[in-house]
Amino acid sequence: MKKISFLVFMLVFIFAFPTIGQAAGSGTSIYLNGEALNLPKNGQVQNVKGNVMIPIRVVMEELGFDVDWEKGTRTVTIKQADTTIKLIVNQKSATVNGKKAALSIAPMLKQDTTLVPLRFVSEQMGLTVGWDNATKTVYLITPDQGGGGGEGSNTSSGSSNSEDGSINPNPVPSQNLASVTGISFDANRLIVAVDQNVKPNVFKLSEPDRIVIDIPDSRFDDSFSSNHSLDAFQNGFMDINGYPDVTKIRYSQFSDHPSTIRIVMDLTGARNYSLLNADDGYVIIDLNVDQSYPSRGNGKPLVVIDAGHGGSDPGAISVRKRREKDFNLAIAKKVENLLKHETQLDYILTRSTDVFVKLQDRAKLANDMNADLFVSLHANSGSATASGVETYYTRGESLPFAKTMHKYLVESSGLPDRKVRTKNLHVTRETTMPAVLLEFGYLSNSSDEALLYTEKFQNSVAQGVVDGIKDYLGFK
Ligand SMILES: [Zn+2]
């Protein structure tokens, strides 16, 4: 397996938006490929029933389309390349290249100018339209910006239920969309779990300070809502406590066209970040880059907690038909809750929900993060009489860690000591730091199994895991 020498941190798309672009009347800002549009100061941009309406002068001067106004028939003709749109004042029906198209709001006359619905016009012209309801900001992205980068990023875009979203002429096919399976915030890092490689666009915004992560061609996995709040409009948030930089993380299906998930980190002030996207199923936005938090140089060891199996891989099935993956995750969450209070070390979970994660990605995450310790959590299966706990390691450098962890595993479980063992296991072999795999008992054994699913046992062994880690690191 290819070893990544260290985190390839990329500082991308860090820029500050200019503060122009406010329309007095609507409080709405419009950005075209990251540049604020010069909107008329007299408040002609209007927000009418959730539809951003713009004067035809803005369409011409700022968006660069040809505009004709025919006074007698009160018809606006907007042209660009091979697209011609005809709109008539007070009519909710338009034509695009001669074909009828419905509008959710009619063009209107206001103060001697004609206002047209921005989303309709933009989308018909092939632009991607995004809408951030919190800041009343429209993001327009031209197709030639796709895949490029540069300021404004390439695919932002907006929630079709917020603005005028009723017209969606070219829905993106749902195949090949990446599924976002989890969002978590640990050790001052945002971790987004996705089921395939993605090319996120990350940028900073101010007033208020926030970091925006757009994941193009993505959607929320069906399992996402079982572990995260998500409303009927595909919006949700997490309050963040215990970290001074971040107050909240918001996420939404920001656009259906193209299907884009937007995650926003609300900050307590301007913060730098680094993006780690090693195409391994995790997108990580690391805030540990400011001087007060030197990345991985903050002196704090990083421990990876790896709940075995998950998603389509249930692991072993117990004598009472319970799944190993659920046990493993329960322990991981309990360990996480304990580690939250340990200020001397950082930790990261390979999964915090019931999702499938490849073995390769678990090891790669640990290696890419330059983690100091790796602990994989499992329960065993074998004969009906086998009972007890085992600690596995593969590489010799992991043996001292394995011995320490095993001591606490035996004590905290109260189960028979089946010893420290060596075995050629992927996650303990491919990781580049001391790594162990703990087997907390036998799901094939009726009495082990009954014990393993009790809160008391789980709390005890979770504490044992934390105590073992602390002991090995010299924090005990
Ligand atoms: Zn297992």
C-alpha cells in the first residue's frame, strides 16, 4: 500500500469576498463565479416570495447577456449564444428557444425597470444557481468554471426549495452521485465521510466568519438521517461544544442542479484551515493550523479509534442474532465520550455511524493523519465454548502497546485471558504506528454474548481502552 509521507495539506480557495454587492431593497447579494455583482444602489433587486428578481439592466451589464425590451408587448428578450428567452411582464409563461416554459413568478415592472426572476434566467442560460438563505446570497456559476477552481470555486449552488426552484430543466442524473454518510467534528477537525472520491470546494466567508465546504455531485446517504438531524428540506445542523473556534456546523442539500451538499462551519472568528482529501473516503478540514494549534505539532498524540465492520458488513452474528458491527460502534462511541475529556490527546474515529468503510481506508486515514496509535474494536466468533478476550498486533513495534492494552482489556472485561497474539490483519499490518485489534469476547458464546451487549460491560471496557491508551502514552 502506498504510504503517504505526511499530510498533503492544500490551502485552497482562501480568499475574501469583497463587501459590495448588497442590494439595498432586498439585502440580497449576488456573486458570479465568486465576484460580487455590482447591483444598483437604489434597491431594485427584490426578493419577492422567495424569488430573487433582478432588473434587466443587471442581466445585461453584469451577467453579460443581450437584452431587448419591446415596450408595446412588454416583452423582454434575453439572448446568449444559442439560447433565447422571451419573458412577458405579468405572465407566468415564458418561451425558451420557442418552447413554452413555466415560471413560478412573473416578470414585473417596478420603478420604470423590468424585473425578471434570476434563477429562471440563469438556469436557462446554463448557469448553476445557489442560494444561501442564512446570508441571502445568490451564487451563480458559469459552466466554464466547472472543474477549474479559482475563486468562487466551481460548483456551488443552491437549494431549490429556498429560491425560485420550480424550474429545473436539466436535472442531473442520480447515478454516480457520492453519498455523504457522516459528518463529525473531533479534535478541531471536521470529518466528512463519503462513499467515493469527491473534489470538494472549500472557501472562507466573513461577516460572520465561516468556512464553506461544497461537495459537488453528492447527496446525503439514506442512512445519514438516522444519525444526524435532517429536516424535510434536507437541512440540518450540529451544535459544537468544547472547541473554541467553532459554534455550529450546518449542512444541506444545497443544490439539486448539480446535486451539491454544502457544509458550513460557523466560526467564532476568522480561522485558517487545511484541507485533507486523500481520495480515501474522508474529507477533513483541519483547523489546527493557526499558531495556537500547530497541526500535529501541538504535542498531542492522535489516537485512531476504529469500530470494526459497519454498513453492509455486519461482522460476526451472535448466538442471539445480534450484529458485531453494532457492538463495535457502541464501544467506539463510549470511548469517544471518554476521550472528549482527555485534553492531553486528540482522537479520530474511522466511523461514528453505521457505514461501511474499507479496511484500506481505515489504515490510510490513520497514516495520512500521521496518527500515533491505532485501536481497532471487534468481537470474536468461534466455537460455542470459546470465551475471553484477545489482543492482536502484526508488526513488532506494536507489541508493547498490545501488552499494555491487553492488561486493561483483561481487567476491565473480567473475561478469560486469551493472551496477546500476532496475526496478519490488514489494519494492524498496513498502519504505520503502533496498532492493535481488540477482541472483546465471543459472540458465539452464550454467556460472553449476553455480557457484551450490557451497558455495564461496555462502559467498563471503554474505560479500559482509554486507560490503556493513557498508560501507554504516559498520561497515567
Ligand atoms: Zn470483527
